[in-house]
Amino acid sequence: MTDHDPIRASDAVIQRLRANHPTLIDLTTGRVERLLAALGHPERRLAPVIHVAGTNGKGSTVAYLRAIFEAQGLRVHAITSPHLVRFAERIRIAGALISDEKLNALSDRLEAANQGLPISFFEITTVLAIEAFAEAPADICLVEVGLGGRFDATNVFEAPAVSVITPVDYDHLEMLGPELSKIAWEKAGIIKRGRPVVVARQQDEALEMIEREADDRMAPLFLMGRDFDAWEERGRLMVQMPDRLLDLPPPNLFGGYQFENAGLAVAAALTFNHGLGEDDLGRGVSTAVWPARFQRLTKGPLAALAKQRGADLWLDGGHNPHAGRATAEAASRLVDRDPRPLVLVTGMFARKDAEGYFRPFAEMHPRVFTTTFDSAIAASPGDLAEAARLAGLSAEPVADVTEGVRKALDGAGPAPHVLVCGGLHFAGEVLAMSPETWPV
């Protein structure tokens, strides 16, 4: 759909890994453990690990943690998923994206060590990151769970420095659900015996399961709203810890929910290092960057279209009902601050609860243009439009995101706020349109 399509065409590493290994997710750690053993257990040679699970906010929390520790002058490794444009976004070595040369060398080594045995794309990616981390000096490793937690490929650390669980909600029901308690059980699988776990505010059903798992493992549990708290006050981030009240700058990422994500990261950072200073914490939360999370787009072809009309363009990759509520809240803040019309341009995987995603936007009555993107499992524009209508919105299907943005900008009246939203794969396709918008 674009001239610049490094996810699907130009990224040699992902071509190679996906050619050799299935993309189908396999919820087990056995194959990862086998390959790690063949490599001499690099997971045992890492700097202290902070392991982050949850339904929404995992990536943002990791971004805040990385920014906080880097503000302190520490060297930070990080693995996150999915990537938006280039495979290398998944793995940061001491703050920098892993190089193509390093990826190719590690891929050769892992293929040899694996000896042709079955292993999935995400599993070998995880092992590749761990091997890269073991070879480079660092002060801390940040590891984001891919799916679930208990049987996720990243769940191979016997004693993480800190485990973190962001809000748990309904997503990936075909693998983790259908009950919220079952999803929470999966997420709580990262809790390890005697190791601290820092937990975001949770629904009662999820919290009950997380508390049970922490009790079974005698893991100290620090819960937002009970043992610490975070909120917005006068535009600043307030974090109440047991021994002090922190008054910090607002998070760099847009949206009211980011105050809780940032507060969770602050609590996790202080659990790891109680002596962290307020200056480092403040610099971290106020400088964190995490693309496609209510990101203002000012470059690239779609931003150029918006600029010609005097409109602003935003990009968000949330795709489930919980993310819909958070994104709608952020959009409401935007409209309250600058009361112009809101228009959505949405693409989403077919398996997602699109009606649940759209429902929180109903009170704002945005125009909606539904579209598709380059994936065999993308929802059709017509099906998405019907889901939006069932949620009480007026929706029109269009061929692609460019047509959607053009239609969003058409018409008389004030230049609108245009929000391109619905999933990280869709958001990645937008960012891939121009090298100017590739994450770095």
C-alpha cells in the first residue's frame, strides 16, 4: 500500500525469521528453555530484569522505565513487541536499536544452536534478544511480555528484580480467556517466589487472582490505590509512595491514563532503586517516547495533508475495549482543550471487539471512516463500519487510510482533529509511509 514497506518487504531479518519459523503463537516456555540451554543459559548472565505484563500500557510503562533509568545515567537493555516499522525496534542494546549486523550474526548462531527443531518466530526473537543482552554490559534489562505471561516466551527469569502488572482487561480471548480471572491468572504467571510485584489498579476479579498468585509465591505485592498511588493535579504527576509524596512534571505521552502508566513506572523504578532522586524521575516521565500511543504526527504524507487543511493528525494503536476507553478519554481531553470536530479513521484486525472499541467514543459523536490494511486478518471496512454503527456512530467505509484522511479533511467548517486508530499493525503501516516517521 506504500512505497516504504519495511515491515513486509525490506526488513531482511524478519523475512528470514518468519521464513524459518511459524508466526503462530505457541503458549509454552519449553522450546525457549531448550534453546537457552543450548546457548549456555544467557538468561542467567543478564543485568537485573524488570518483567512487565498486562493487557494495556505495557509498552508505555517500559518506555517510562527506560527514560527514568537513562535519566539516571544507567545503561538499559529493552525488548518490546510488536515492532511498528522495523524488526530492530523490538530490541534495544544500551538504549540503541540493535544493528542489522548484530541481528544477522545472532540469527546465524541461533539457527545453528536450534538444529532445525520447532520454534516459533516470537520464541526465537526472545532468545535472540536475551543472547544480545548477555553479550553487552548494562545496568538493567526491561522485558515486555508478548502475550499472557505464564506461558509467554519471556517468562524464563527465575528471580526478576521486579515484576510489573499493568491493567488487565479483555483481549486475546481466543488464547487467554474468556473469563477475566483466567486472563489475570495468565498475567500473574510472571510473579516469582519472594520477588516484588508492582501492580496497577485492577478490576476486582483480576485483582483477586493476582493477589492469590502473589500470596502463593510469598511475593511482596505493591498495589496502586492501596500501597501507593498516582494522579494528575494541576497538570502535574503526583505519586504518593509510603514514605514520600512526589510532585513530578506531566508525562510526555498524551492522555489522562498516562498519569497512571507513568506513576506505575515510578513505583516500579523506586522498588528497584529506592534511592532514585526526584529529578531523575521527573526527567524520565517528561521525556519518554513511545510511538503510536496517541502520537501527534507532524511529518509524513498524511501529516502534510492535515497541515494543508490546518488540521492536526494523531495516531494510536490501541485495539480493545479498554484501549478504546483510554483513547476516547484522551480524544475528549484534546477536544476540551481545542473544541473542533473529531474524526476517526480506523483499521483493525477482524478478531477484535470493534463494537466495544468504538462504544466509548459515542458521546463525542465523531465522524468515522473505516478502512483496511495489509494483513490477511484485517477486518473489512464494511464490517468495521457496521460495528461502529452498532456502537452509535455514523461510519463510512473507505479503501485505504489515505482516502480516509482525505475524507476526514473534506468539507466546510473548522479544521478537525483527525485520529487514525485501531491497532498497532495499522499504525505501523501509517508510520512506514515515510522514513521521516520511522521509530528510532
